[in-house]
Amino acid sequence: RTLILAGVSHDIRTPLARLRLAVEMLPDDSCSSLKDGMILDIGDMANIINQFLDFVRGVEGEPTQMIDINTLLQSLHERQSRAGRDLVVKLAPTYFVAIRPLAMQRLLDNLVGNAYVYGRGEVSVESKIMAENIVISVFDNGPGIPESHVNKLLRPFERLDTARSNAGGSGLGLAIADRIAKLHQGKLELLNRPEGGLEARLSLPIKY
């Protein structure tokens, strides 16, 4: 079943890419706003398909490497800067941790992307050492989430019916992040901040 679902999702991407190319080649005229809207919608569909593929494929096959966490977070900052986002990053003293780097990059991109959707333009990432764990927190200034939904949002296809769900999405980003965290013997938590907004907190054992 997983192979069939992955195959179908993969095959959908080809006509979707052709559709985007065709729309982009339309002349700019009085319907330019409609054209721009169609391009954005196609991009959203492509992102949902990519997240679905990420979920059904899993990341278990990637080997672990000893990676400098600060280097990983600096790369995250550079990717966000290239996307025109002003991500604030505060780094703890550097540590090397055994992780799957591509999977961890995907986890961080999902958390930061989610925060930018709901964070009202202000997102920050902070790392610190707590006991024998390195903790990476992604903060936003959005509306937060009801306490009754905190754990549910880590399940596949779970979404809110509140302000944090208005931007759409597949409901898989946090589930993928949670799966990757558990694969590293880590823990992903969603915490409402006292001053408002949400903290997505990733705790990773320095040795696992």
C-alpha cells in the first residue's frame, strides 16, 4: 500500500509541474492577479504532495553521522535568508550529535515553516543544553493552540479549526517532525508560551 501511495503521489507531480509551467507562460495582462493566485495554489499542492511523499517513504534508511548542531542551525538560517525570511537564531555552545542530517534538516524546516505560517512574521530559533539533552526551540508569536489539541497535532492529518489552520496544509508536517524526533530517541513538544505564541521544542540526547 505504501508503495502504491508513494507512486501515485510521485506521478501527480509531473502534470502539476507542467501545469505550473503553462500558467507561468501566460501573458501578463488584466488577469495577472488570477495568474499569481494559480501559481501560489499549484505551489501549495506541490508542497502537500512532497510532504505526503516524505511521510510514506520515511527516513529510516539514512545513516547517522556526528554532526555539529550549530552548523546545522546556521545552515537553517542561511536557507531561510535565501527565502527572504529574517530568522533569529541563538546558539548554545556547540555539540556534535549522532543524527541523520537530511532527516534533521527536514524536521527543522518543517518546524520553522510551520512557525512562519502562523507566527505573524516573527520567528526565532534557540538552542541550549538541558541535563544530557540539547534542546532546540522554535518560537512564534501566533495565536497558540488549544491545550486539548497539543498532542493531537503530532498525529498524521490532524489540523485545527482555529486561526492556526486558516493557511491550509496537509496536516503532515508536524507528524513527520515527530517521527524524525522519535527516530533519534528524542522528543518533540508543542508548548503555548505565557506571553503568547507557540514553542515547538525538540529535545535530543547528546548521546544515543
